[in-house]
Amino acid sequence: MRFRWSSAIQTTCDACRSVIVRHDVDLETIGEIADLPPDASPIQIGTTGAVDGRSFTVIGRIVYEYDDGGWNEWHLVYADGTSGWLSDAQLEFAVSSLVQPTRPLPAADAVRLGMDYTWDQRELQVTTLTTARYKGVEGELPFEFWGKEDVLFADLRGHDATFGTIDYSDGAPMLFLGRFVSFDELGLGNVRTFDAVDRSAGMQGFNCANCGAAVELRALAHTRAVACTSCGAVIDARDRNVTILQAAAARQSITPVIPLGTRGTWHGQPYDAIGFQQRSISVEDVRYAWDEYVLFNPYHGFRYLTTYNGHWNDVTVVRERPRLLHAGAHRPNWRHGSTVFKAFQHAEARTDFVLGEFPWRVRVGETVQTDDFIDPPLMLSSEGTDAERTWSLGRYTAPDVVWQAFQLPGAPPSPVGVFANQPNPRAGRVWPMVGAFALLAALLLLFGIGRQITADREQVFLQQYTFQPGTAESAFVTEPFTLRDSGTVELTTNTNLSNSWLGFDLALINLESGDAFNVDREVSFYKGVDGGESWTEGSSGASTLLRSVPAGQYYLRVEPEGPVNGPVVSYSLRVRRDVPSLLPYLLGLVLLAIPPLYTGIRYAAFEGTRMQESDYGSASSGDDDEDE
């Protein structure tokens, strides 16, 4: 016997399956283990890797099994001589090491789901309680372990990737802490290749206990239940003689868009579509159904694709524990990582149809409480009960991406309506447009201020006149005056009117060409006392701005008109050139405001349509103001 690790207490003999315990330099055989159960883990004794800059070698394993699954605990020895553990539960990996608790651990009869435990200022919570059975050991272990059953484990999770386990296999509970890791992050070497021998060892297939049809297991030992594609019977993959749920007499027929067994390239890795289910929720007595696909890769584990009305989501299980924000608010929020998700919908989901393999015990007719929280293009979802939830994270995915990945025939159906986490096509545009508008408006304002400051406002004509009511011919022309530059011209009339009116027919006439600019204006001013309060109406003067008047010699033709019995009115006529107008700048502001206003309206309309499907209605869409 050769021990790879100097501190190993126990090992197993590869030849005779004996369990060998080391007492100093003496070896003792304490029993013989049965053959290990079928296994589909890519890890094996001798696999190497590294985590957080520390290289390791796998030197041992403990296999656990419980009512609805099982997992491997791989014993690691690091290059510095210390050891740790790599948990592999259906290809979800976590590394951990034995630590000394900072406060007493709860007893086995006192630990409860939801119980909080703080380690190194990290908030942990008991999320799973599992009573597991010993199913086998191999390789070297740091303690004597053989023949144990009904071992309680309490799994802890943090709001980050922190992972922990309270192990009650010995008299005193032990605390193991670490974090979740991905397959790629481990940088594993010397892994299993899943050739024909490995596939056979990992349960390759069997015959359906209901109809006898051949059933192939692509996910091998990771499969917990399989729905026969021939008869629809749902079978326990670990006990092929037991039919968990027989198909109904008139089983509905649904053909998956992605045929089961199809292999596609997803996130740069080959994934097989191995399972399909149709689920539904009921809202106001209307049932809405969607499809879900189970994807499997023997190294990277399970992913899921969901589709509803042409909208697709790429879904993965969330290992971190989301944090509840604003628990008492009308619309509760959850934080996952640095992202805040707003509540969208709560419902009871029912499984209506299943086909193929599943990593859990799926049942037709099974119902579960679901909650969806959105931050497009992401959707955070939970399933389960208040005591225990399973969290997943979906990302909205364009249909053509799915079609290309799995080489599906034809073109994908166009999405119908607006989905919960569908990205707003105008997301990210509103605030940049508002910023551009603000910048351009500021520049326009600067130009306007500059124009007001630099304008000449040159007075080229000013003359006082008197209007006599009843005069047979009141029209006249003024003395010529010069406009030395082309530009704007302001005509101003000021009077001493009181409780009367006076109209003016004015024409600015070019002395050489005869071109005329005609202006009709009426000036009226009234005042009085009503109920002891003074009032006024109108104005005793008026101005008109003419634009683009050419330079040259001009005169005014004036024809005043007033009431026959009105008063004598004294008035003046004034002409100024190069007087700035505010109208072009106001018009410019309006034109600049059109793009952001239009985009904002379209953005709000999209969000309003989205929120019509939410429990919180379109009235809550204001909570979804664009943050980009």
C-alpha cells in the first residue's frame, strides 16, 4: 500500500476493495467495501487542479446518497501539505476546508432551515438539510470513515459565492467553509474522458418498465427521472423497475422545437438537449404555458432554455443566496451580486408535460410557487416554498442565437408582445439623448446670449406724429433712411392711447427697387375701475420684427386708422436695424427636444406594455425608470 499524503488515516485497496486504516506505522484492515455506485463525475483519483493559486491533487472520495440524489466529496491534498474537499453535486462544484467555528454550532436536533450563522463578518444561512447514507469510499481520507448511515448535513450559503457545511457525522459537529467554483475555474487535469467504458459505468441506458422501449441516459448518473419518449411514463432512473408516474390514457402530444438528443454549441461548449417539459400558470382563469429544455454537458453540468411566445431565456442555477431589499415595500426587490431586481410576478406553476431526462424527480401535475424579479435582460426567479427556495438566473436570448446554436431548420418564429425581461430597444438611448439635448441647448443658449450682446440695435428712424380722427386723407410717407447692412428690422409704434384703439397699415419700401414689406398692426389700450379695483387691458405700443431685409435706402408708407369719434392720438414711429429675435432659438430648442422626447415616449410605451403583464401593473412602470 502506498499513501500519497503523509497525514492520511484511511485508504482503500484498489485490488480487493479492503478499507485500510493506518495506526502510526501499522496498517489494519477494518472491512471491505462494496462496489461504488455508478458515477458520472469528470473527477477521479489523481485529477489535478488549482484554486485561488493553490494547486491540488485528488487523493480520495466519499460517496453519499439521499432520497432524491447524491454527491461526491473528493479529498484534496494541496502542494503545501494541507488538505481540503471538493464537493461535486450534479456537476456543481464547491471547495471547502475544515475551520474552527467562532461560536458554538447548533446541535443536530436544533439546526433549522433559515437559521443564520455569521463567519468572518459574512452572513450565512442554512439553506438545505440533508440526511444522507454512506455509499462508498475510495482513496485516502484524513479520518477513519466506513459504514456510516443517516448522516445529517446542513449546507450554508452566503450572499456571495461563500459555501459551508455543518457535518454531524461524528459526535461533535464540524464546520467546513469555502466557496462555489466553476469547472473552468478549477483548471482540472487528468479528468475522465467519458468514453464507452466510462459511459457504461455511469448508467448508459435501460428498458422502460412500462412499455419496454429502450431508454438512453445521456446525463448518466446525474439523471434522477426520465420520461419515456415512447409511452410517457416517468421512471426513477436509479430504480428502473419503479414507474413514478404513469402517463394518462390520452397523453397529449407535444413536439419540442429542439428535438431531444440534439447537440448544439452553447457558450462555446457542446450541450445536448436531454429533457423537455411544458409548464403553465393561471392568471384570472386564463392559463399561460411555456416550454423548458434541459441542456447537459458532462463537464459543465446543466443549463436550461425557456421559451414563451417566441421569447427565449438562457437559465442557470444561482449558487449565491440573493438578498431581500425593501421587504415591506409595495414592490419588493432582491439583490444578486451588484444587480437589483424588481418584483414582477408571483404565481403557482404547474408541470403539464414531460419528456426525456431531468436532474430532479419531475412529476406531471406537480405545482410549485414561483416568483420572478427583473432587471432586463436578466430575470431572477425562485421556486419552492417559504422554507426552501431554488434560485435561477435567466438572460433574454435572441431566437436566432438558439436556432444557430442547435442548427434548427427554417427561421425562428418572431416574438409576440413584450416579455418580462426583454430588453427595451431604446434602453441606453434616452439619457444619452437627454444629455446631448442639454449640451446642444446650452450651446444654443450661448449663441443666443452672444447674439443679444453683439447686436447693433441701430436706430435709423424716429419721428413723432398726430392722428386726427375724421381726417379725409391720413396716409403719408416718411423721409428716407438708410439700412447699411442686411438683416433684421424692428418697426415700433408707441402711442398715448387711453380707452381707444388705433390701427396702422405700414409698408417698408425700398427706394430703388420698390420692394415693400407690409405690416398691419392694431394698438388698443383700455382701463377703468370695477368694484373698487383698477384694471387695464391691451397696450399703448406694438413692435414688429422683419427678417432678412436687404441693405439700402427705405421709407415708410403710413396709413393710420381709428374711431371717427375717438380722441386725438399722439404717436411715434421708430425703425431699428440688427435687432435680435428669440424665435429661432426657441424653434431650435423645440427641434432639439423632439428626438429625446420621441425616444422617451417609445421607451415608456414599451415599459407600459411590459408592466401590463406584471402583478404590479402599468402604474408601477415608473419604478423602472432607465438607469443607464
